[in-house]
Amino acid sequence: MRASNPNKQRGVAIISALLVVSLAAILVSGMLWRQQVQIRRIENQRLLAQAQWISRSALDWTRLILRSEADTSPTVTYLGGVWGVPIAKTKLSDFLGQIGEVRAQQGASTYLSGSIEDAQAKFNLRNLVSTPTPGVLTINVAQIQVFQRLLAMLGIDGSLAKTVALQMRAGLARSATRFQTQTGNNATTATGTNNEATTLAAIAQGGGTGGGNFTDDPGLKDADSNAPVAPLQMITVDSLLDVPGFSQEAVAKLRPFVTVLPTTTAVNMNTAPAEVVAAVVPGMNLSQGQAFIARRETVFFHDIGNVQLALTGAGIKTVSVDPNEMDVTTKYFVIHGRVEHERAQLERTTLVYRDPTTHTTRIVYTRDAL
């Protein structure tokens, strides 16, 4: 019987030991990698949470500005106010240092930027539907005419205004706010679909300027309780993509001039662009709207009487200003904010409502950019 070779046994033992060490190293490195990933994930969550708190603090500061502005000028909102000054990218430490914060250096790697936008400087699509009594939703023909003129001014088919109005009403029919009452609106008194269709068809024949060409079939039936699928409620301008006839290009054209607010609102003639002004005022063209804006840049409007005088100066002499459609103050503001906190970046858009009587503010919604 032949004895085994000790050198061969030692070689096998060394190879086995190396394999065990290699396997252990692989397992340990994998554990360390997973631990590092988990630590980085926790750090990112911490940075994002800190950025959210910084954004919330900046929002509170912005709301204080809006309230202070209303306390100073309660009856007028104009572009020259403090709220209209945007904040460029600025270190947080610069803000903290101004109030004597001893640890301001901790904000040296954090940057803030943002701006406040007058939401009532745009045409509110919610105006297309009125609520004369709780639970009753009627098409506002006068506002459809305004939207028609705006669409035609931007090179978009004006007949889409009717489709948007019906889509808006169908979505609101299942809204929790459908029983709220809006008073003082120029709403149609028709309660049935047939009567409203007849009224809308009259716009195409002679009432509507800058668009029209309505057909008897709008291409969108009113929603009923037995419908299997109900239209989604319109909450942003991008909701227009759900309306037949609108493309990405059309929505991009409308975005600077159109908004969707929770309630019907008047257009602030102190902040609205020329396109919106020309659409709101019957008989006004874009050049006259630009002349109106030029007059506004000299001095802002203190009341509706100033608006009437400016319209007369722009060549519009037969229009009476309706305070339900035109105003010089604002209740809704859109706050755009951006926070850069080390690796974390947060872009947030907030709609804020300012009470015209008490000047207190409250947040309507907050949306983060994806």
C-alpha cells in the first residue's frame, strides 16, 4: 500500500483555504456594499426631509409677505408690489445671517430661489361653468366667448371652448364641491342639456367673436350617474390633453395664459398680459390690449374706474367693466420654489388663497416637480 504525498495534501489544503478566504471576502464585500447603499439611502432621505422643511419655512415666509402686502394695500394687487420681486439663487446662510443666526454657516451649502405668480392674471377655466344654486352646474356662455377669443388669438380652433366647458362641467358633476354656490356670475339659466346646446349654438351664429363654428354635437356627452367611466376633474392646464382636439403644442401655447382654480375668479387687470386682456374685453384686439398694458406700466389701476378710463384710452368706448370678470386685486397666488440642499434638490409649486377680508392665507395644494 502506497503512502500519500504530504506535499500534495498541503497543496490541497492551501487551495481550500484560499477558496474559503475568497468566498468570505466576497460575502463581506457584498455586505459592506449593501450597508453603504443603505447608509447613502438614509442620508438622501435625511437631506430630502431637510430640504422639505426648508421649503416649508420659505413658504411660510412667502405667505407672510402676501399678508403684509394685503395689509398695506388691501384693495389693489399690482406687479410693482413686494410679492412680484423674484428671489434669485441665494445661499440660505445669507438669509440666516441677516437675522443674527450664530449657526448661519450650516446653511452655506443650501440655496433658495423662487417667485410668486398672480394666478388671476390668467383666464380661469373654472369660469366656464357656473353654480347659480347648490348642485346645479350651468355653462357660462359669456366666459366661453372669452375663451374663444383667446384661443383664436393664439391660433387654436375656437370651437374647442365649448368642448372644454362640457368637459369641465362633466368633471365637476362628481366633485365634492359641486354643491357650493357661486353668486353674481353671468351664467345661463338653462337647466337642461338641450337648452344649453341651443344657447351655445347661438354663439356660433352671431354672439361669438374670434372662433365659433359650433356643431349640434359637441363630441362630448354630459355625464350621468349610470355612465361606466366619468371624465376626470380638470385640475391643471395639462388636463386639456384629455379633451379631444388639444395637442401638446396647443397646451404649450395656452399655458402662459390659462389656469384652473378651485372657484370662479375675475381677471386682475393690473397683472394680466395683453392676450388675456384682449380676450376678456369684448371688441378689443391684441394691439389695443398692448396699448392698455403700456398705459398700465405708467401707473397701476386703483379701482375699476381706472380700468374703465384705461380701456377708453386704448380705444374701447362701449364696454362696461363687470367686477365679476375684471378686478384690480387677487385672491389666488402660485408660489414657485426651489431648494438645493447638498445632493437634494426640491422644486415645489404651491397654490395659496388670500382671504380678501382678513388677509389670512391658506394653502390650497402643493405639488412637487418630478
